Amino acid sequence: MKQVYQFHEGQGSMRQLLGGKGANLAEMTRLGLPVPPGFTITTEACIYYLTNGKRLTNELRQEIETHILELEKQTGKKINDPDNLLLLSVRSGSKFSMPGMMDTILNLGLNDTNVEIFAQLTGNPQFAYDCYRRLLQMYGNVVYNIDGQLFEEIIESTKLRYRVKQDFELTVDQLKEIIEQFKDVYHRQKGQDFPQDVNDQLYQAVEAVFSSWNNNRARVYRELHDIDHNLGTAVNVQTMVFGNSGVESGTGVLFTRNPSTGENKLFGEYLINAQGEDVVAGVRTPLDIQHLAEDMPEIYERLTKMATDLEKHYKDMQDIEFTIDNRRLYLLQTRNGKRTAQAAVKIAVDLEKEGLISVDEALLSINPESINSLLHPIFDETAINDDQVLSTSGLPASPGSATGKICFDTIAAKEMVSQGYQVVLLRQETSPEDIEGMVISEAIVTSRGGMTSHAAVVARGMGTCCVAGCSDLDVDEDKKQVRCGDILLNEGDVISVNGSKGHLYVGEIPLIINENNEYLDKIMMWAQTRARLDIRMNAETVTDIQTGLDFNASGIGLVRTEHMFFAPERLKEMRRFILSQNLEERQSALTDILTYQLDDFKAIFQTIADKPAVIRLLDPPLHEFVPTKAYEIKRLSEELAVSEEILGTRINELHELNPMLGHRGCRLAITFPELYLMQAEAIIRSAIAYQNETGVRVSPEIMIPLVGMTSELVQLKNQISQHIEKILNDESVKIEYTIGTMIEIPRACLIADEIAAEADFFSFGTNDLTQMTFGFSRDDAGKFITQYEEQGILPKDPFQTLDVEGVGELIKVAVERARSEKPNLKIGVCGELGGDPVSIEYFNKWGLDYVSCSPFRVPIAYLAAAQSQIKQSL
Ligand code: PEP
Ligand code: MG
């Protein structure tokens, strides 16, 4: 197995084997660009090393030796050669760029003797000794794991002693003193000397870079960015060129376009007389790249030309490292540059316009999740002080950023809003009773609950920013206080909430509003033409539906009718229904509720017009609608003229140990059929009214939740359709309605063919399906899921990204079985996974018809659906 490739032997397509850096160095060499010669040791060699006793094999040593000889031939320089000394850099480079996560050693090849030679050869002893001290420092740190701070302290104390301000002002003698002290550190810390044999230096450096693949920060980075731990890193061994060899030299970083804004203009900075790490270390302030045009015009011109050529070659914005060694320009690295979402959309649209990439390539270049930040106002990160950061983070449950005074309940929120303040509702968890407070809040924060908790779902629906499950917050709703570590906040104190990241801050953080974005509009237009999946929205209020329509949602995939019972007068009627003792009382309450629902559904039809709308009949357990606190029960007993005692008894009866698995969904209508009949009647009568008024034909899609048995569906469907047919007969009109079901119980997936025979459509409720497949209560899983992720037991929170093997398999089985019975059955997804790009890729692949998500995720879903479609056709 060949384990080492000279740069001229490789090419850009060999990223897996040579790592991104190695492949790009090879490609640049092939293109004839001024890359210092070198070779790459493969990722395969790294994996072999890590899994076979962590020793370099003799074969590998021999191969490295051969390639050093070849390098010596190419450069005319030699290791240890007193006439023409070859020095090397050793750098990591894996398939995916992991900036700063692994290690680099520069100036390898110097030792106590060579440094003298180098000083003479360059005629610059200060430079030579500076290179040697850097080698000792990096080598000690990378190979011997010596704390870098120990070296820094020596440099600082020497500078102090000699009253020297900058590193490069240190004299040769002072540098020699530092070097001796560095060697002492090796002794004290490791009981070893710095290796004087250059081959030992090289082999140990290669081993250290291999091992750095598994250092802690690299592992964490990979986990954060979903990079496979088994890829390994390549090692690039390259002839040193020196940006620190005098005032005719320098080093810098260049982006071919502005990575923050996307502006098509070179962006970057450089330092004269410096080596790579000086730019990163931030000790000296680098100069803007435009300055180079005056400093070294001919170099600037060549660099600009190379940058343009590289961008054309790679068809993407490049991030380029360069070094100028005595007025000779070298390129040390190029890669596709990281960029903000704003820059990403502009660059994609511009590159397409310039003819460098196709529309499909433009769409694939943007991370769907990233455009979230373009849809909501965001905090000005530069304005955040460290002491404002609250040391807790929760789930980024609903994106956006907002500031307001803390309120612990709806009453306080209403009062403060009436005084003209903006508020943040902060509770242990929310329930339907809090809805009024939630509606008027700028942001919602809870200390409990997950991504599908009440707070999260409702907030996303409303487009209100929300951070859920901040378990480090100790919320005392009675005392109206919240504690986070040492910080105690009271009602009325101001906090800022970043719902896109799950972060909280004390005090106000200024917002940056995202202006209309012509580039995003263009991307969305392209995405909509490419996507096969329809993208619907989960919405019930006119404002939310309008938001979804503005993002071109193709309809509504889920109206959660329970969200319509939050206003006080409706809640009161709902409670009257729930607490009724007999059918007569229930009917009377329902008659009043019907009036409200007629308005609700009419408003929906008026807003959505001829687009489809799935309206789900009541789903949550009834106890969610009744109060629990003594003062609220007292107030309700006065309102309903029922004794507190009777109320208390009835509320107790409604109490369930596992309400999510209890009397909810279609089970409610099996016991109280009149409930769904009332809702179905309201839907149909509103549709008739709207159709009569406007002539626009509507086709309501009535959805029954939580079906696990075909018989449940059959019974309810028959009752509902008989009721509807009677109305239509009486009114002598026709309405094209359908009756379908949610698929959110594993049993329903397994008998999907039987259910399909009875249903007009399916919609997967992945929140409940995930809950029931894993047996994780969706309200409690937040307590342990992070730990599961941290310990690698679960790769991802399955409520946020589809668990392909389990929940995904059930969905696949259900789709196959259902379509074997009814090939044209319309199937969608309306759980939170409907807005998750990774999950959408699977839903598209498995042939679903649509996904439905909260209105603000509609653009993200479109882009994900388009990407999935494009990838399938590749
Ligand atoms: C679901 O379970 O995925 C769903 C959409 O319904 P809900 O979240 O309202 O239970
Ligand atoms: Mg559900």
C-alpha cells in the first residue's frame, strides 16, 4: 500500500486519502502554482497507526525516507547540509477542514548545530534563532504535550527583563537565553532532551500529528460538525519558506470574496516579517490586504491573479494562505472559505451569474439551516459583554433574538405590556393556560421540556423566539425569581434571548435587522422550482398563515385546533365542556364553542383560499385545559357556578399519570363523539359560508389524531362523514372534503395497509412517533437526551433529527404498506422533523408528498427539499 505521495503525484479529487489540505496542495502543484515542494502521508497510514499499536511501521519510515531524498533532489537542499539547509513544516489535514483543531510544527530540521549554519546561510542570526525557539516551542507543545503557557511565560519574562516590547525585537543573545530555558522546560516537564537528530524530529512529529486526530478538541469539533471519527488525518511535510526572514518577507490569509458580506473584492490581511502563527496569535495587528498593493505592487498583482484563477478552478470562494519569502510569493494552502449565511447566498447567486456554477451547484452550496439567521433579526454579537452571558444554555427551540423584562406569568406579562414594556415569559414549563402571556411576549424561556414541549411547539408556531429546557435555571414562580449560578434575577429585570442558539444574556443586546434580501429571494425561487416535495406550514392563526404564505408555503399541513381554545372566553367554554356531568351540559357548552370555531375556520379559509388545509381535530389530554392552582380553581368555580369541591373532584378525575399516553387524540372522541362532530360541523359550515361568499372552492382535509387501530378510524370516520353528509344534504351544497389520519403510533405504521384502506390521507406525527418508538416521554426527554448525545449513546436528539434506523424504518414500512393498498395515497409529515433538513432528505427519498413545518422554517425546508432532489439526480 502506497502511504506517501509527493505533491505532484496527487490531485484535488483525492481528499479522502490526502486530506483537504494535501489534495489542494497537490492540485495547486499540478496547476503550476508556486507551492513549496513536499509530500503527503495518507489518512490510511494514520488510521493504521492509530489502530495498530501507535508505532510507525518500518515500511512507512522507509517510504518517508525515500520521499525526503526526492524532496532534496527537487529543492537542491538537504537535511543537515551546511551549504543549503532543508527545513520542513509538518501539518495535519483531514478530509474536512477542522480549523485549528489539530497540530502544526514549523522549522523542523533545526538543532543546536544547524541553527548556526542557518544563521550563516541567511546572514541573519536573529531570524535563525527565532526560528529555532519557535521550533522548540511548537515541538514541545505538540510532541511532548508541554503546556504552551510555560514557554510563553519565559518569553514574557525575558522581554520584561530586557524591556523589549515585541517578540521580533529580541536580540540573538536574548533568543539564545530563551532557547536554553526552553530546553530546561523539556527536562523539568518530561525528563527528556529536545531531539537533535532530524530524522527523530520528523518521525516523532508525524506520530504526534497522527495522534492529534484524537485530541479532545478535535473530537469535540467532529461531534459538533458531524464528521466521522474514522477518517483520520493526513500529514503534509513541506519545504519551509520564511515569512519572517526580514522586511521583504511576510505572511497572510486571503479570501477571494468577503466572507461576511459576500462582496466580490479580495479580503484579507498580512504581516510583514512574520510566520503563520503570528497572524493568528493577534499580538501584532495585521495590515489590510489592499495595503499590499502599495507595499509590494507586483506581488499583489500576482496574488490577485492567482486568487482569481483558484476561484475559477475550484468554482467557489477560496481561503488562501500565502507567504512572501524575500519577495518570492508562495501559496501554502487553498480551501473553500467558510462564510456567513448572508455571504453564502450572495456568493452563490453571483457565481451563478458569472457562469462559474450552475443553479443546482448554487443551491447545494448553502447550508439550509444557516439561512435561519437571515429570516429573523439577530443580536449584534460584537456588542455582547462577557459578564452578560448567563451560564446556562437550553434548546434552540424557536429561532430569533429578543429582549424584554422577565415575567413569570401571564398576569404580570399583561400588566407590563400594558405599561408599554416588552416582556420575556420565563417559566418552568408552559401550558395552554399561559397562552395569552406567550402571545404578547417577545421571547419564551423554560427550564424544563424539550424541542417538542408545549412552549417549543407553540413558540415556533407563532414565530416567537424560544429557548426551552434551560436546566441550569432555578425558576421559582411563586417568589418570582430565577437563579442561575450566582446571578439572581427578579421579575422586571431585563434579559435577552437567542432562540437560534439557545443562549441567554442579562440586559439588552442590540439587534441587527435583516433587510430584504434579493439574493435569498433568488435562492428560494430556484429551490421552489427544484423541490419535488410540497412544503406546507403548521399554522392556525391568520398572522402565522400569512407568514407561511409569504414564504410560498403550498398549504397548511397541520392546524392544531387545540390552539384555538386559549383566549379566556373560549377556554371558559372548553372548561365548561370538560367539567360537564352529562351529555346535555356538554352539548350546551359545545354549541357555544361551535360559534367560535366557525369564525376560526372561516378566517383560515379566507387566508389560505384555494390552497389545501389539513385541520386536525382536538388532540391533547383534557386536563391541560383545566386549572391546577387553588386561586384559579376558586375563580373558575365562581365563573361556572360550580362548587370548588365538585370542581376539585372532577379535576382529580382528569389527572393522568402519563397524559401523553392517556386519554387524548382520537380516544377523546371515542368517549365524547360530540366533540369531533362539533369540530367537523364547524369546518364544513365555514367552508360552505366561504365558498358561498367568494365562489372559491375549498377542500378541507379533516385529520384524526393518534389512531393506532383501524377500528378507531372507521368508527370516527363514519360518524363524522354521516354528520357532514347530513349538513351538506340539508344545505344542498357540495364540499370536497377528505378524512385522513395521523400516523404517530408504531402500531399504526405496522398496519398501515389496513388503515390506508380507510383513510383519504396520512400525515406522520413524528413527535409522537419518536416518543412512542423510543419510549421517551417528549416532555421529559430533555433531562437526559443531552447526556445521551454527549456519551455517544445517541448521535442526535431524535426529536430534532430523524432516527433513520428506528423511527425512519417504521415510516418507510408504513409508506410501503400503505401504498401497496392505495398507490396514490397522499402522505405528509407534520411533526417537527418536517422542518429538519437531514430528515427531509429521507422523506423525499421515500416518496412522501409533502412536509409541513412552522412558517419560519418553510424556506429552510424548500432548500433542503431542493438539495435532496438535486442529489438524487446526480
Ligand atoms: C406529532 O406528534 O408529530 C404532531 C405533529 O402532533 P403534536 O405535536 O401536536 O402531538
Ligand atoms: Mg402528535
